[in-house]
Amino acid sequence: MSADNEIVDDKAHIRHRLDFTDAEWITSTDDPDEPGVEIAFLDGYIGMRNGAEPDGPVLVFTPEEWDAFVAGAKDGEFDEP
């Protein structure tokens, strides 16, 4: 966020160039009946999508953002209360 709390898309300059169509998606589960989160590495960025909706939106992370996300997950930051 910027100083005036406006949300800024810091990946706007690259988002239109990233094409995850043929990316190799890695799934979070081995159960085909329960698709989970999927991630793909492409051109120095990390994409994450809902495996149940593979044609849906893709969240895009920089390597630094991804490292922070993974560290938070390992630390329990996203665990349910």
C-alpha cells in the first residue's frame, strides 16, 4: 500500500506478459477428488491458483513475496483459530 493507503499493483508492469497457460502446475494434494492449491514457477515469478478452478484467476508473487508467504505458513500465520 502507498502512504495514503491506496492499493498499488506492483506487478502491473509484468502481469500482461505472464502466460501461465502452458505452465507446469504443482498441486498441494495427491487426491484427484479434492483439488487443492496449485503453484507454478514462470519467468522468475510464482503463480498460485485454486485447483478446483484451473481457468480462474492466478495470484502472482515475486520470489520475495513467496518466501514471506511460505515463512508465514510454516509459522502458523494462516492457521484457523
